[in-house]
Amino acid sequence: MSLIPKSHPRAKSLLIREKLVSGFDRGLVAKEGLLAHGRGEAFDYLLGEKTRKTAKLAIRASAAQILLADLPVISVNGNIAALCPKEVVRLANASRAKIEVNLFYANAKRRRNIINTLKKNGAKEILGINSSSSTILPGLDSARRIVDKNGIFAADVVIVPLEDGDRTIALRKIGKKVITFDLNPLSRTSQTANITIIDNVTRAMGLLIVECRNLSKKNKRILEKIVNDFDNKKNISDNIIEIRDNLTRRSCIA
Ligand code: PTJ
């Protein structure tokens, strides 16, 4: 049972933190994942813990890009398995995307726990399990280089929530389109992805599912226009302005 009083002004954020800590206790999250979450919380605070307009624009472009893809793949790490396993499965169903477990801090037991959690939440097919179908992503030294031949390796669009910068760069270099969720607009991942959703993955994932469902009725030309009209660099700059405006408002209130 949660110890967070519902009336607490930051109840939502503290409940997300609890989910992550529970994920750590259940063997899903790496120790380093707790630190990554703390960093995310700091940036979420700057955003006012709200989905901003720039995130909504990026979510719409992401949905269009995913629906246009021949083989979209959602990469799942420990933090994502703890924070939104159900949403990962729903997104896969709404968009025909495959799910692949891919860990930075590779660990067989944690991988098994993540797979079981995804299965419990309805995932039918999970890639990144069989070493017989694994291969190496060129240009990457970390454990994330081990990917599934039929998943990330073959994908044209890869969705990488809470990512380290090296893989985004490696994926871009071999021609993949990369969509990320990252609360830090200045991270290397944010700066190098094709589409950066600067929002808490726990808020944005649900919105992306809804947008995929809505846009699935649109034709290819409309989807291409949404993607082509989206400018990631400009959107990131606009997000920094949103943060500045939020901070100015808050310091005026204080
Ligand atoms: O489970 P593993 O072994 O694959 O490891 C996963 C982590 C997250 C530990 C690994 O990918 C890592 O170390 O990531 P980084 O390099 O710390 O980057 C995480 C990024 O995600 C940072 O820019 C954070 O600000 C951001 N972030 C943290 N929590 C959230 C977030 N972005 C969106 N939503 C969050 N809830």
C-alpha cells in the first residue's frame, strides 16, 4: 500500500517514484536506473510535471512515423518495464510494433523478470530473448549492441524510451529513425533522435497510444505531412522556452 497521501501536492510524481522503487525491489530496475529516474524527476519539475505543447506535437509526429513504418520496434529497458509495461503492450497493439528487451546493464535474471512482467501485461511476442536470433549493432560498445535480427536490427523505426546517447547515434548512423521519450532536452539522445518527446514517459506513453489509434484512420499522405512538418530541433528549442516560461511564472508566484 502506498504511503503517499493523496492530498500531497506532488502525489503523482511520488507515486511514479514508488513504482520505480517497487520495480527495483522486484528485480526489474538496475541500481543505475534509480539514478536515471532522479535525473528525470529534476527535469520533470522544471516542466511543471505537465505534458507541454511541444510534447503533444512530438507525440503526434511519433504516432504518424510509427504508423508509416514497415517494422517499428519498441525497445524496453528496466525502467520502462517498471513504469509502464501495460502501455508498452498497448502501444505495440495499436501500432503493430514489435517489443524487444534491450538492456544497458545486461543481466540475465533482470532480463527474465522484465520478460515475465511484459507477459503478465499481455505481451505475446517478445524479442531479445533468444541468443540464436541475436546479432551485433555496429558502432556500439555497450551491451545494448546485442539486438534481435528480426527486431531492432531489421527495424526502420525504433522507439527508445529513457535511452543512453550512444545507441541513438549508432541507430541513426545505420539509417534507423529513432523516437525517444526523454525529460532532458539537452541529453545526447534528445539531441540526436529524429523525434524527441520531452515528457515523462508515464504521461506520454498513454497519449501516444491514443494518437496512434486516432491517426490509424488517416491515409499515408496525411501521415507523411505530419512527419515532414515536424521539426525536432525547433521543437526542442521551443521546449526550453516552455521551461523558462514555467520557471519565470513560478518565481513570480514565490
Ligand atoms: O535497464 P537498463 O540496464 O537498460 O538501464 C536503463 C537506464 C535508464 C539506467 C539507462 O538507459 C541509463 O543509464 O539511462 P541514462 O543515460 O541515465 O538516461 C536516461 C534519460 O532518461 C535521462 O536523460 C533522464 O532525464 C531521462 N528520464 C528519466 N526518467 C524518465 C526520463 N525520461 C522520461 N520519463 C521518465 N520517467
